[in-house]
Amino acid sequence: MSEPAGPPAFHLLAKPTGATCNLDCSYCFFLSKEMLYPGSRFRMADELLEAYIRQLIEAHRIPQVTIAWQGGEPTMMGVEFFRRATAYVEKYRRPGMTVEYTIQTNGTLIDDELAAFFKEQDYLVGLSIDGPPAMHDAYRVDRGGAPTSDRVLGGLEYLRKHGVEYNVLTTLHHANADHPVEVYRYLRDEVGARFMQFIPIIERLPAPRIDVPLDELGLSEGLARKAPWQSWRDRPLYRQEGSLVTDRSVSAEQYGSFLVGVFEEWVRRDVGEVYVQMFDVALANWHGEPPSLCVHSETCGSALALEHNGDLYSCDHFVEEGYKLGNITETPMAELVASEQQVAFGLAKRTDLPRFCHECDVRFACHGGCPKDRFIHTPDGEPGLNYLCAGYKAFFHHVDQPMRTMSRLLTAGRAPSELVGWTLAEDARVQAAVARAGRNDPCPCGSGRKVKHCHGAGT
Ligand code: SF4
Ligand code: SF4
């Protein structure tokens, strides 16, 4: 039998409850995807669960596979569903095969029994927390509009009690993006997270009149406008279209300065202790290794999404009719993953880059970002530039020197955490030079600004 021509491994986010969730986060685009399946119960049936596990294992030609649950809110399925999944894994895993389990959850339904199960099966739990309660509760509310941070922290307590491994996913939006250090310290010190990912909220809005150019309406690309909906109940089906954004969205500049703010704290004490996904990804690109995140890889297409009824989509962000590859009960998963449609989807990330990106000095680190966010024009008018471009540039330029240093340390077989000492020594050197300089002299840090507007400000 000939082997499928697809990738030897891929990442699949399975959504056993589809888009359904017990919460109603105002910025969540995914809740509206319920409309794709009118009349559905949104529960993955047992026969499909078995077919999914079997096909996922068979489609992997390497001896490692990850079972990744996502939503909606997957814990709504209840612990017995996940026990059955484990039983199917044991039935189909090949000798010597390593199986890892991950689940992304809002944490509010985690109880003693579920946490004990996660520990028993060595789950890695991704918890969605947007920062200290006031920032978290700005948009992460339940279906009655009530705040949820207490319930999330309750779930976290169960994870801690059972010693479950967890990391944190924080979305960046209007309510928290201006507070990088506060958010980071909260996650590190109060939540105890040792692995964090920061995901920008970019909620696209179509123009009010599709037949009229934006400038004739007095609008411009990337402009934030008041979100016309606060809940999935009054939200139309979300699609990746439109070049305006809601006022909940993070701006490119906010995103860049958030990452810089976190980096400045991290680089002085936490390198090697706390893992921030974006910093790991940047280091991989500076060091010439494939990054672990599709967004900053040259091509994509190896991170697919499976709906509760077996429909397979190109990506979690493209659960839309035009990106459906097929249904795994009708066509084997391996065939769908290897399909021309999926290969073209992944390659388009590179081929559709505008010239502005090709000429960019940080393209090796950025690769144009995720195609879903490429909805603005370049300065010379070419379409397809990433909405976050200004933020990416600011961040990647800011970390250039430290990333080079860490890469050199890695090449020399030394620990990247040595960067902490290097940074503190550099801080001391700059401060000593600032003390000797005049207020109108160029700042010794090399920023190009005067001392009084840089390291000497406020002295
Ligand atoms: S479309 Fe974006 S999120 Fe999806 S696989 Fe490609 S880079 Fe990743
Ligand atoms: S920083 Fe901007 S111009 Fe450079 S590759 Fe990224 S999106 Fe393109």
C-alpha cells in the first residue's frame, strides 16, 4: 500500500463541542460559527471520536502524536468523553508511539475529578486568562454578562492541587494591551505560569457599505470602530473579511509595545525560567531553526481544525465554507491533509507576500504574519500587508541585539539565560555613562534621543 504524500506529522485541533461554550466572551469570533451547523447538538458522537483517534494515529508517520482538544469549550463534554478518547488511543496506538494530550480551556468547568483525570493522563492544560481580574473580566464574561475570573482561578486551584501541568494563553485587546508589565507579572507571580502565549485580538469588521470605497465613507484601513455586537446572540457569522476592526481589537502599535514591555522585564530576570512563545519563536528564527508557531513560519498548513461532526478545515481561523477540506467519515484524514487544496493553502502564506515584505529587513523573523490579518495596503498601495506590521517591525527591531546574543550563546553550547547577566551589565554601563553625560547629549544607550528624553528622563 502506498503511503499518503502528506506531511509525516501535523497538528489538529479537535472541537468536540464545535463552537459552543459556557461563556460569552465579547471578542470571541468563534461562537458565531454555531451558525454553520443549524440544528446540531454540537457533541462529537462516539463513532466519530473513535474514527478521529484512529485516523489521526494512522496519518502520523512518526512515533509521536498529539491529541489536542479545543473549542468552543471542550470541557463541556464531561470527563467520561475524555476517558473514552484515552481508551481509543490505547486501542490504536502503535507500539513505541508517544501520545501527548493537550486541552485549551476557559477553566471554569474544571473540578476535582477532571483535574485528577488530567494528571493521570499527563495532560498539558492551556488556560485562557487575560491578566488581573479587572482586565480579564472586561470581555471574558458568561452568558449572563457576569465576570468569570473567580471561576477561572477556582479551576486553576484544582489544577494546582493535582499537580497538573498548565500554561496560559492571554489574548491582547483594548483592556490589557497597554499594561504589559502588570499582565506579565500577574501571570508569572499570581498564576504561576511558566509558559505564556499572547494572542492579539483582531476582530475584523466589513465596511458599512461594501459598494463604496472606505475613503469616500471617511474611513481608513485598520480603523477601530465601536463593535456593533456584544454577544454571539446578535453577532452575524464571522468571516475573515473587512479592513476595519472593532474597538476591542489591539492596534499594531499596542501589540508591538506590549511585546517590548514584556521582553524588557523578561530579559532582566526570567530567561530560561519563563517561556514566552513569541520570544522562543523569535529566537528560533534568529538561530535559523524552524519556529514552533505557524504565524511566523515561511509557510503554514500543518495546523488544521476538526469540527464536532468530522468536517476538517484548513485552519482554526478559517472554519469557513471555502476552507472546508471534507469530512473524515467520507474521506480519510490523511488524504484531506495531503490534498492539493491544503497544500495550496499553506504555500499561499509565502507566495502572497507583498513586495514590501520581501524587502523587509525582519522578514526572516516575521514572514508576513498570519494571512488572516493581511488586510491592509503597503505604503505603495499593494494589498496584503499584515495589520500588525508596524508592531512586528517595532518588536523584531527591538530584540535584534539580544536575539543575536542568545543565538551566539546557543552556538557556543552555552545557556541563553546568560543573557540576563549581559543585560544587567549593559544597564549598569548605560546608567554610569548617563550620570557623566549632559542632559542634552545623545543618550549613551544608542537610542538617538537626548539623555533628558531617554535614560535621563525624570532626573
Ligand atoms: S492561516 Fe494563520 S493561524 Fe492558520 S495555519 Fe496559517 S499562519 Fe497559522
Ligand atoms: S514586519 Fe511587516 S513588512 Fe516585515 S515581513 Fe512582517 S509584515 Fe512584512
